[in-house]
Amino acid sequence: ALSVIRSTARANHGAQPVPGCSTVAETSFITQNERTETQECNQGRSGNMCLPDLRLTAKDKAVLLSNEELTDKHIHATQMLLRHQHPGLGGLQDTAVGASPYGYARVSGEGLQIHHTGSEHWVVSSSIGGHVSVYDSNRSRITSSLEYQLCQCYAPLNHMGTNALTVRVPRVQLQRSHTACGLFAIAWAVDVAMGTDVTQVRYDESRMRAHLLLCFEKRELSPFPRVRRVAIGPSCVDHRITLVCCCGRPTRRLGGLVKCKRCRLVLHRACYRIKERTADTSYLCGRCLGRR
């Protein structure tokens, strides 16, 4: 659990919040992202693109058909198609945004988001049905990076008086191949968007890569091949995240976050001028520094 004190930001931490830092970071990131998109469009005109409208190259296709882990480009193409097929869903933001200094925008209403956990692993989250769930093919622990992303996406679903976000982690199918996590995240995203209870679905892992390529070629996502419908069981683990920065600012984006290694208080980097290279493993908040 991440401890939070909302009302004593300046007194406990000594540093004055910096207004507008998130806006500056966002503008910088968008400019960089636009530059990347321009480069990719130029690649498409030069013939290097396999599926230009999805920004996928021949190399991306080769990765998909090999036993390699999917990249953010495959995830981006998937979420582009999901946005087109389910325009009422929130989320589905570029995964590079979650790793940027200003973070994901808050999801309004029901949404989906595929996340990179920071540990060479893909998962998918959902707020459909009024609660936040994370579907994980490895049943690994929720990393600090994923906690930050979930806070950024779904904090509005929480009753802010409790200062906590409860995340359900349902029991779902486990991957056999160590590189299949992205395939499962995509397969679950497709089914969850269609209202399917994925705890009752078992995919044919041997056919998932070919199916995803076919979906990309058709520009339409469809449910992944099943082995059979099975009762995996209703068991579910709840993960509680205590929110977030003591500044309590009601901005659309929470921005980059860092966690005190001692008290586990979570702060906006921009508010307290905490450098991006400062890691959770080394950061001590002002209150804990004073206890030395």
C-alpha cells in the first residue's frame, strides 16, 4: 500500500510545487511524438511499411510471426483498431505516454488500456463494469510503474474521500511461452471490449500470432481462437493503491510520479522538482529525511 498525506504538502516536504510543469512536459512530448509520426510516414512512402495505416513495418511483421515479444508498435496498432471499433470506450492511449514525464490522461467512463509494466511484460486493465481490473498472463506482482499508470488512468473511479484505488486481479489463463504476454493482453482487450468474461476463456496459444496478423491485415480485431470454454474459477485478488500526491491538484493528468522508499508516499515529480533520473529505490521524501 502507498501511504498518502494530502493536506501538508509544503510543510512536510519543504519544496514548493512548480505550476505548469506538466503542461511543459506534455508539449515537449507531443512535439517529439509528432516528429516520430512524421518519420514513420516517410518510411511508409519509401516502401518500408508493411501495413502503413497501422504504422507496421516488415520487421514488425517478422517479430509477430517469430517467437519474440510484441513491441509497443503492435500494441499501438491494436489500440488504434480498438478505438475505431469501440468509439465509446475511454483509454486506449499510446503506451509511450505512460512512460513519459506527464503520464496518461484520466479515463472518463468505461475504458481499456494496455500497459507495459516496466518489467518486460504486457498486461491489460479495464474499468468496464465500474471497477478496475488487471488481466495478467503471468500473475506477477503489480510493479510501481503499473501502479502509477493505474492511478493516472483510473483515479476518478475512486471515492476520493478514501484515498484508495482498489484493483481486482482476476484469475485468468497463464501463458506458456515467455514471450506471449502481449498476445494475451491483446486477446483479453478484444474480448473485454465485447463484454466477454475472460476468466471463462482459454485461448489456443499456438494460433494467436497468426490470428493477430490476420486481424491487422483485415483492419478488424476479432476474438482469438479458443481451445474450449473452461471454468478457470472466480477467484480474484484485490490490490489496494493509496492515492497519490499530497498536493491534491485536480488536473486532467497526474503526471510523472515517484515513491518514497521508506514511507511509500507518492509524489508528483513536477511538484517537488524531483529529477526523472531519481528512482524509487533512492528517493526519500522531506519528512523521512528529517527522521534520520
